Amino acid sequence: MSAAGNGPLTGVRVVELAGIGPGPFAAMTLADLGADVVRVDRPGGAGLGIDPAYDLTNRNKRSVLIDLKTEDGAARVLDLAERADVLIEGYRPGVAERLGIGPRECLDRNPRLVYGRMTGWGQDGPLAERAGHDIGYIAVTGALSMIGTAGEPPALPANLLGDYAGGSLYLVIGVLAALQHARTPDGAGQVVDAAIVDGTAHLTTMIHAMMGAGGWQDRRGANLLDGGSPFYGSYETADGEYMAVGALEQRFYNEFVELLGIAEELPSRKDFGRWDELREAVAARFRTKTREEWTAVFEGSDACVAPVLSLREAPAHPQLAARGTFTHHAGLTQPAPAPRFSVTPGSVRRASARPGADTAEVARDWDLPVRATGNGQATGNGQATGNSQASFRSSHPERKSP
């Protein structure tokens, strides 16, 4: 991404209550788009076990350290919420309420606040309070059942499908929609309940439509887009690498088999009974050359064939390099912000936030009230000495609009 800028969400203030997985990624996305994201880290960390310097989901953010289990901790979060446009939390249902920083407390302080909640199961239902992870959420929605080869266990798409596609991105959509409403003349803040099971199920809408129309079988590896088709899948090359084939339309398929060099030898692609024969013929041909050689064969064509690259290889792909799909910042190669904007481009502006490193800066910029701990340390915008408890300022500072 060559253009630098602050992004279309410049002026939007976001409080993120630290967690792991989809919540931090959603907050990172908002930060990439220009929002001023303050992450509330707790003593001891969030439990991810990664060096904070390498936690890229904390880029473009600032961090304050607050012990949420203390009365002062809850008050400090409410100070932030009073000055924020958005708050994001990813606790189990009821936890934020027990800490005194739930929707009621926050919206009492700031009626236009958008309170975003990220969970796996949602805020209600028989599993709402149960522990879970991505694999379980996508399992019950039916999405996991579609992925993989027939006769083998479902393949695991890392935690991209549930945590990030069904979770983080739906939270971002919900937060931005609610923020738009809150800023209308008669608008108000509200709670956004983003559940991974809801978002992941929503992603399968087209498949449900195809199944209802009789164009999709409810089993793995038997359909056009799940590996059942011999012209939509991946094939091993001579060097043990893979090529991805997506020659769905007839004209693309014709170019594919022509460049593959076996157009005259193959059964018709419309002869479903011979799909296994067609698949084996394609596989055998791919095994005659390396991935690099096949990449050169299909370069510049409309055959819809691409090399399967590793995470380390991807940034060097000519298309991704030309667009700046990856960027290098603070010594780390990482995906650049997405999507792109012609007038207000996003950018990677700050390295990953270190827990508590920005407390004084945030207090100054957000005009937070001064709070002093027992050892005389000021925790807000100002000075405190001795054992005195600093008083609150309940002012509502002006907030910029994006």
C-alpha cells in the first residue's frame, strides 16, 4: 500500500478491553482505518503467550494498564467510555457487568456509545456461558462440514473462518452501522452482539440457497466448490508443491486444458460419471512439472490457475508486491490495511502497542480526569502526590467527527 494516511475513521475513539483472537483483530481493523484505539491491558497480560512486539493485532493502537478487578479500575474504564465512540469487549456473558463496566454503566456515562460484544456463542442461548474456540463454533453452523475431502475428516481452515471472518469482521460491520445510527439527529448508542456462530452461519447463505435449489449436496467433496469438481481444486506438482485450479466457466476451462497439454485426451467435463477419470488425468499431468514451471505455463492466461504459496512466499508474488498488499513496518513484514480508500487511505502508523506504555499520552489526549493510587502515582491527566485521591472531572470533552 503505497499511499500513506490516517484513514476514514480519523477522529473516532475506540476503547478495547484486552482479550485474544477476534476482538483484538476487530479493533486492529478499526485502527488500520484511522480510529484512535486505546487498548485496556490488564496486569499479567491477556494470556496469548506472544511477545507484545510481535503481536501485530495490536498495531496502530495505544495501551493503558488497568486492573479491572479493583474499584478504581472500573472507574478508569468508565472515564474512557465517557469520551469514546466505541467500546469493544470479548468476555463471556455477564463478566463485564460483574466488573461494573457493562453496557448499562457505560451507556449511563455516554448515551451515544456503541458497545460491541464479541463472543463465540452469543449473549444468550444454552451454550452462551460455555467455553469454546473457533473449531467448535464453525462445527455447529455446518460450515466445517463442507471443508475437506470426501471420506476424510473435515479440514481445518486455521481460525480464519470462525474467529476472523464470522467474528471480527461482523463485529466491525455492526459497530460501524451502529456508529452511523448514533450520529444521526435522533440516534443513540446501543449494544452490538456479534457472535461467531451467527456470522459464520451468515457466510453460508449462498450455499443454503444452492442446496435449496437442488444444486448442492449436503456432504463434503461432492460439489462444484468443495473439491468435488476436477476443475476446482489443488494439484500436486513434481517438486511436492501445489497449483490451485478454478476453471469453472467453459471458456476458462478450455484454456486450462489447452495449456495443460491434454485437451484432446480428456473426457467431457459434463460427463459427471467420468469426473474421477478426468481428475486423475489432470493430476498426472501436473505431476510432470514443478510449481515454478507450471506457473510460467499459465502466466498471462485466463485459465484461472495459480501457485499455492506459503505465508512467507506470498509477499513476493508479483501481483501482491505491485499492489503493496503486504507492508514492512517496525522490522516486520505484515498484511497492509484493507480495504483501500481513494481519499482517506489507511496505513500502518504505529508498531504493536506495549502493555501500559501509552498511559500518560492517552490521559493527555483524551483529557482524562486525574486519579491517584495509594503510592501517589497519577493515573490520569495531571499530577498527584502523597496518599491523596485525585478528584474526578466529569466534563465531556469535544470529540472530533470523522
